[in-house]
Amino acid sequence: MYQEDPGLLGQTGDMDDPDRYTTANPGGGRHLMWVVKGALAASLLAGLLFPGIPGVAGKGWPERCVGYPISALVVPAIWVLRGRRGRYPYLADALLVVPFVLDLLGNLVNLFDTMEQFDDVLHFVNWTFLVAAFVMFLRPYVLARWNLVMLGSGLGAIAIVAWEGVEWVIQEMGTSGLQLTYDDTVGDLLLSTSGGILGAALAATALTRRSDSNETTSEQG
């Protein structure tokens, strides 16, 4: 069971009063969001302009140019569909796009082919960001920490299965640069799931601590 916390959606007051909602950004998250999305666009453009780069050639860059920008549109689309309710989740938006930027940068500088463990490290780190973003989306709801961790971890596990499936489809379409193997796929599944658990735990801890702090302040007031 959960309940929506009106205090986390904006100012307190009538839930149907549009004036109570705000897009204020107290932590500079808006600037971070635009920096990350700008880096995403610049990285994709660089790969299109210089397709012969070793880390770009044969890596399905045109497909990435179609799919990766969707990551920058997910949060705005959900926010609009929800009626623009509450404070815009700038930080969560930025965190969601970071994994795609890191993947593109790793290809542009050819780290996947020159550093043996780079792919493993990136899977862990990317899923930490990805799942942390998802847990941040749950901010308006009053959920116990263990609920947040379980929900985030589950999404992370589902996401890496989907990711590996998409990579397999791209390879089967004729892309030669991915070089997927059974060992690589299983390792990616384990590392990404572990990173997702960490991201869920960190984000859940941050949210519940903030909630506890708000409750303590309210009681003292």
C-alpha cells in the first residue's frame, strides 16, 4: 500500500489547485539535465560525422541515433501525460540519460576495444544510474525503503534482459562490431543487476532520509 504525498508534489494545498504546482529546481538539477542531454546529442552527431572512428564503425550507430534520443524524451513525456503535476524531476531525468551518454563516449574513444574490463565496469555503473533514476521517479509516493529497493532492483533486472535482447537483435541484423558471446552476456546480466541493486539502495536511502528529516522538522515545528 502507498499514498501520494502532496508535500512532495509541490506546495501543500488543494490537490486540484494548479497554482500549487511548481517547476522550481532547488538543486541545480536543471542545468545538469541540459548538460547531459547536450552531451547525448553531441556524441550522436560526432559518430554520424566521423563514421570511420574505430569505436564507431560496425557498432550500429544509425540504430543508436534512433533509439538513444528516446531516453531524453521519456521523463518529459510522462510528466506531460500526468498533467504536469508537481515539480519537474530534473535530477531523475539527468540520471536516466547518463548511461546512454557514457556508452556513446566509450565507443567514440574506443574504450570498449582497448580496455578489457571497460564493458563490465560500464554495465555496473550505468545500471546504478538507471535504477537510481527510476527510484527517484517514485518520490511523490510514500513507500518504505525496502519497497523502493525491491522495485528498483526488479526494474534493473528486467531492463538488462531487454538490453541484451536488443543487442542480440542488432547483431542478427548484420552488425559485426558487437561480438556478443554467452560469457559476455551472462556477465553483463550479473553486473548490471548488481549495479541496479546498488542504485536502488542509494536512491531509496536518500529519499527515505529526506522524508524522515521532513517529518522531524514538522514535528518540531
